[in-house]
Amino acid sequence: MGQFDSPSEAALARIKSENLSSSPVNGSVDKVSNLGGFILEAIGVTGASGGIGFLTALKNLAVNKDEGNLIYFGDALVDDIRCLYRLYKELKQQFDERISSPEFSAVVANATLHITRTNVESRLKRLAHLIANGVKEDDLETESLDDMMRAAVELKESDIILLGEIYQIQSPLLRSKEWVAQQINQKWNHISRLWQEYWNVQLGVSDYLSGYNGMLLMASFARLESLGMIAPGPDRASAASPVASSYLLLPEGKKFYERLKEIAVQQ
């Protein structure tokens, strides 16, 4: 292997060696060079030097952004997009079109507004996963992705784990047209039963539900609720529950959790 193991590493090394002082954005976002074109070059689809152009464009979009975060996010996004092309070769043309679109550039530009809100690398990777999976699913709707990006940088790892457990319990229900068509009150008995079974299992792990840990769990439910991922349902189904409600997984919570998945582990 050469000095750099991936097409983006040489570009990243070059940019990291420069003085990345903050500078005003040169014009509005819609006047910025096509970010998707730089991505396609960076992963070797249309050339070999796009990594430099892509990360330089991000630099110009970012005003007073954290430089380390910007580079880390850019590297993670290039790697995720490259992985998409490797795993879904039959969709190359569709990916080319989506990544070259104004919507993709707008989404990446919007992500630069969120990367300054955290110094946690796992949260920066979440942003990259959301965008890459948006490309995969042909869903680059700006408002929806902005809400998910906000959640990506605000939620703790324990919140994501809890959302994952709720997802495992309830996501099959959201795939059922009959379930979705039911009135809310018709869903309550089923939701209560699912939570009763869940809390009865967790009751054997006393430090998970009681005392300070129980309050931390309450905080995770509250954060997920505030971001529209879950909603309070019927009263607690078990005395072991640290929260007063049997929470319902919402479509946005299901979508968000699915979009957080790493591209490399989806097959």
C-alpha cells in the first residue's frame, strides 16, 4: 500500500497541514460549488482529486466552525459514500445523480451548522450516516434531515441504545398497515402488554431501573420524547417501570434509528 490507504486520506493530510483559520462564507449556499461533484471525485468515480475540493468547500461554508470536527465529518462522509458504491454497484448511476443534485449539496451545507455543536466523534459519524443513508434511500428532504441532524448531535449514546430497544419491540408494528390504521386507543392494550414484558425482563437487572440509574433512564425517555421520536401512551404497565407512561415509537423515531446504521454493516 502507498502512504495513504484511502483516496481521501491524501486530501485530508494536505488540508490538515494548512492553516484552517475561519473565514466568511463566499456568497450564499446556493452559490457554492457542487459538493456532490467533489464527493464523486473523492471516491474515485470521476477523478482522484475531489477530496481536496470537497473539504475545501466545506471549509468555505463553515464560519467559525471547529476545524477538527469539520475534517472528521468530511472524512466519515467520504468513507460512507465510498462504501455505498462498493456495496450497491448496481445503483451507481442513481447514486451519481443524487450526489450531484442541489439537494445533496444543501444537506451537506446544513450539516456544517450542526458539527460545531459537539466534540463527540460518534455524533459526527451519526451525521455522516444520516446523509449517506439519505442518498441510499433517495431521501434528501432538507427539513426532515435537519430534524434528524439535530437529534444526532443532541442525543447521548444511552439514548440511542434505549431507542434501539424500543425499535426492536415496536418497529414490526409500524410495518403493519392494519396497526397504523388503528385508532390510538385501540393500540394501548397491545403497547401496555409489550412494555410489561420488557420491564419484567429488566427487573432482574436492579441497577438498570433503580436509584440514580433509573433517573438517567427517565432522562433518556424525556430527550427522545422532546425530539419527536416517541410519545407517551397508556399508564405504566409495570411497577418496575421508572417512567409513568408506556411509550409509543413514532414513525420519525423508527426512520431516525434506521438511518443511523453504518453503511458497512447493512449487508
